[in-house]
Amino acid sequence: MKLTERFEYPATPDQVFALVSDPTFREESCRHQGARDYDVKVTTEGDTTVVTIERTMESDMPDFIKKLTGDSVTVTQIEKWGPADAAGTRTADVSVDIHGQPARMRGTSTITATGATTAMTLDGDVKVSLPLIGKRIEPEVAKAISASLREEVEFGTTRL
């Protein structure tokens, strides 16, 4: 299932990248979103900045999905941000994996200047590899990913 999101930050691309690559901000965001447990790492591999977030959250899924996942889910999110181009645009390969479940999202996130603001977009593909019910679960996983991203952007806007 395709997942596309677009958000605006009242900041420059450099400021937005500094925010999303700041481990302290990402930890604060985990706490703000109610993570039971979390681990945030930001590393550099050549000219790539890798943000890895593992967090355990209350499951915000319908009951028929909670029967499969339980009341909480542990998710690993990895963002591999490349260097800025001449315009300040940055792109990341993004992966989200739900531990112990055949559910994942793969996609690309972009930080781009749009006049006086900066757009952050996510274009991804959500896949739940369960026969018969996977396609029924994918929209719920996509909603959870979108909600988490929206909360982080709203919280991040207060930090800029």
C-alpha cells in the first residue's frame, strides 16, 4: 500500500535536518509520543547520517490486529540521510520494521526548501505479509506510521 505524507516546517532545510538528526530531539519525541522504552542512535557513515530509533509503544490498532500483536509493538525506524545538494535538499532512505510481525514500510523522505518554509515528504510502501488479511492490515499500519510522523513534526515545530 502506498503511503505519501507532506508536512511544512517554518524553518530552513538546514534547521530541519539539524532537528531530525539531533538524538536529544528524537528522544524527546519518543517520550512525547508515549514510548514505553526507546533507544536513539545517530551515526555517520561517510557522507551519510544514519538515524536509528527503536521504540516500544502501546498498540494503537483495532482489536483484530491487537490479537496478533498484543497491547504493545516494538518498531525499528532507520533513516539514511544523504548530503545536501546545492539547494539544501536532502533525501533519506527510510525503513520501518515491526518486531515479530511481517509488517514493514520502505520509502524515501525528502527535506526541501519551499519559499519561506521547508517541506518534509515521505513516499513509502507499507507491506504486511500475511495471507488473506495482510491487505486489510496495511491501511492500519500506514495510519499508525502517518500519525507518529505527524506528531513528531508538530512537536518539532515547537522546537524550531
